[in-house]
Amino acid sequence: MCGRYVDELTGEEIDSRTRVSRFAALTELARVPRYNISPMARVLVITSDENGRHPRIMQWWLVPPIADDPKAFVRRYTTFNARAEKLAQSAFYRHSLTHQRCVLPVSGFYEWQAATPGKPGSSKTPFYIHPPAGEAPCWTLAGIWSTWERPGLAPLHSCAIVTCVANPMMAWIHNAKPDAPRMPVILDNNAMATWLDPAISDASALTEVLQPYPETRMAAHAVAKIVGDGAHLIDPLPNGPCIGEDRGR
């Protein structure tokens, strides 16, 4: 899954990765580093249509058009993540899969490792997972989005991060449920081009790109318990484990 992430990217770094149609819009969206982005936050996403790719701000917790009331829906359903395997079948997600896809630019994300895998209540250590040294600093996570509208009310634009089966590195970290470890879908350039192509609406072709990212292109290190916000949250834990070519701080 993905329940917390980091965005310390500049507009230039996002544009270099996503090639938005109007770069100035990234500056207008007030790029402020954020180190503890959680569900229900307002987040930057990149959508696309026949006129190109566009930066937009949305709620990170998808509310589908069929919901009667957004607040009641959020209390009942957990939709800040969406399983890749269920997108085409779910009444919440299938329209978004074929018509409303996006990517979320991130610097990295957090995941928690249980001291005793599979044991409820086991103490957990947070890890910060991010691009390794030598890689571009911006990852693009696969997302879907939706708009909830009712007469007389302001439209609610919201999104979810798509998750897939974890690769071996992420399975070692995300071990609270050893039989079902997950990770967010990180799209490389080719996969992102497919995912954001508005001309593609075939569910099979789209879900084919929702694969685990190669662990050789990922790095991770343990961090202190995540409280508040600030760059210190991603500092490596002294003497904590590191994986991959970790550039730390």
C-alpha cells in the first residue's frame, strides 16, 4: 500500500519527468516541500487529455460519482489506494481506469516494517523508499481520479494511488501481512506514456503496465518515527538498515 509520501520536488524536476503542457502552471501551484503527505491531503497530480498533460490539485482519497455523500463514503470505504487487480471490476474504479488516469509526482514514500511479520500489534519501523543515487529524483506513481458533482455543490476532484504486488525488496519491508505485501505502482517513461495516453481505453492494455518496479532502481533506509513535517523526517536512522544505492542526506 501507500499511506504516506514525500514531495520535495521543484517544478523543473516534475516537468523534466512528466512534460506538462504548461510548465508555468507548476510554479503557480506553489511548490512547497512536504515530507508527510497523508490521505485526505490536497495533492498534485498530472492528468492528460487531447490537449496534453496538465497539473491539478485533488483530494487524495477517491470519491466516485456514485457516492451519495462524500463524507459518509470516506468514513465507510478506504479508497486512497486502489488495487491494480480490481480496477476493471470495481464500480468505484472502472470508469476512472478507462477515462480518468493520472500520475502523482513524488520524491519517495514511506512503508512500515513489522518487528514480527504477521503479528498484530508488533512494533514497526518506518522506511523511506526513494530513487537511488544516479536516478532522476522524481518518481511518478500511477493514479486514477474522479469528479463527484451534485447540483448546488462545488465539484470534488479526488484521486487514488494504484498498488500492485510488492517486489522482493518491498515485500521484505512491507511484511505486516507476509502473504500479501503491496507497493505503489511506479511508472517508467514507457509505462507512463501508455498510462497517460487519452486515446487508450482498453482495460487490458492499461493494466498490463501496472507491474512491480525493479528493486534495482529503488533505495530505502530506516527513519525515525514519523511525526509532524520537515526534511528531518527522511534522515537515515543512525545505524539503521539501508537497501540499494542509498544517497540518504
